[in-house]
Amino acid sequence: MIQTAAPGEFTHRCAKVSFDSIYNITEDLRRGRFSVVKKCIKKDSSDEFFAAKIIKKRHLQQALNELRVFQLSCKHSNFIKLYQVFDLPTEAIFILEYAKQGDLQLILELEGYLEESQAIHITKQVLEAVAFLHENKVIHLDIKPQNILLMEKWPSTEIKLCDFGLSRILTNQCLLEISGTTDFLAPEVVNYEPLTYATDMWSMGVLIYVLVTGHTPFGGTTALNTQSNIAQCILDFPEDLFEKISKTCIDLIKNLIVRIPKHRITANVSLKHPWICSNEEILLKNSFDYENNDNDNNTLLSTTNNNNQYENNNN
């Protein structure tokens, strides 16, 4: 069962003053299927900026779900903060923390891919955020570079995960939905099978692959072609992309991009993986052994499907 908020709860948490009396909108920041995000500034300030997420009332249930997740995420530093909610006749407006450095996708478009030390720095923070969500019975369902915001100048930046529009709070019953960004969808999403916390972990594996190569692992010429590739789960590590990538990085990807959800390692276990725990400034530059690669999703460190190994090694 999906937990949702009641409309009365939404109204109760709304500001008692009007949006226009406090803020001026300056520019569009991003547009999604259910909402638009605009940059705004407080009228009594020259430099206090915020992000106003505007959600049409016809998508009220999405706003209610998102509000509940924000109420949980405020307890962790790697999430965008929610400051105010405005209830207008035709739309709801969330006043959010503003990330002046933009999102991670902008960095990938400029640089193509990240050095492993940079990828570790980013991935560790995202994993910590995802682990927190899962501990609080939330699955994000839309982990991708566009939803990873940069709070300081690149590359030494704190990141914050945003956009809970697709997120769900889970109870005991299964969740069946087709949603998310095609390149980051897990096989169970494509096949309309039950979604779990492991669905986010597949997306984490795709994210790491994208960060270190600049390419998606299952990208096709069309969305349907990409979904077909995902459903088949034929994971490849082309030499031209991975010849300089460390074995431990590939090992973590192989532990996450796994067809069967219960065989993917968790966020907490991923945080103890050797790649995440490696010194970000002194990475082993050992390249992938292509002659011995059998492309069957077995890991280089023999860690697939063993969720306790990293815990045991780190106790």
C-alpha cells in the first residue's frame, strides 16, 4: 500500500499569506511532467533566492505525496529543504532551497564524464541520502544526474538530492508503477513488476556507469529500444569506455545492475564497498581485464549477492 497525505493535511501546512506578497519570480529553472520550477527572490531582499516548485491542482495527490517525503527528508543534510507551501486556487507552490550551481547533468554536459575521485565524492553522498530514504520506508524512483543538485562550486561540492514527485512511502503491499526516466529504469519497472528499495539501487548502478563514462549502459535509438535492452539486462563494459576505470568501480556497478532485485546490494552495503571507501585522491589505476571478462554479471571481487561481506569486512 502507498501511504498518502489527506487534503486536509496539505491545507493545514500551507502559509497563511499570499505568494505574491513575499516573492518575485525571476526565471524558469526546470520543467517536468507534473510541475515547473522557477527561481524567485524575496521582495525584501536583494540576494535571498529560492526555487518555487509549482504543481497544478489536478496533480494534487502528487503534491501531497511529495510533501510527506519532504517532512522526512528535512532530517538529512543531503536533501533540498522545503521552507514554505502556498495553496492557490489552481496550483500548489513549494518554496525550496535554491542550488545556485545547478545540477550534475550540467557538469556531465561540460566535461563528458567524471574522474573516479569526483564520481566517488558524488556517489557517496547520493548513497547516504538514498540509505536515509530507505530506512524511512521511501523509494525515490527518479535517481539521475538532473536530480542531483550542486550547492557549491565544482568539484568540491556538497550535493543535495531533489524531486520527490515520483517518490513513494511504502507499507506492506506491493507497488506497481511505470514511471521514471527511461535510461535509469529498472527491469521491474519496464516489466510492470513489484517495485522495492532495490529499484533505486539499479538506478544507482546506472548513475555510477554514467558518471565514469558519460554513457548509459542500455541506451537505444528509441525509448522502446532502451526498455528492451533494460529488460534483457545484458550489461557490457566496452574497452574504449572502461580501459582506465578501476576494477573496484566495475565491481560495484556489477553488484547494482543485477536483473533480480533481491540480488542487488543495498545502499548501506554499497557505502561499505571498497570503491566508495577508497581514498578519493589515491585511486588504484588498475584497468579492467578484458581477456577474462565473461559478461555474466559475476563480480571481479566475488561479491555478487553477498550483502554481508562489506559489513563483515568493516566491523
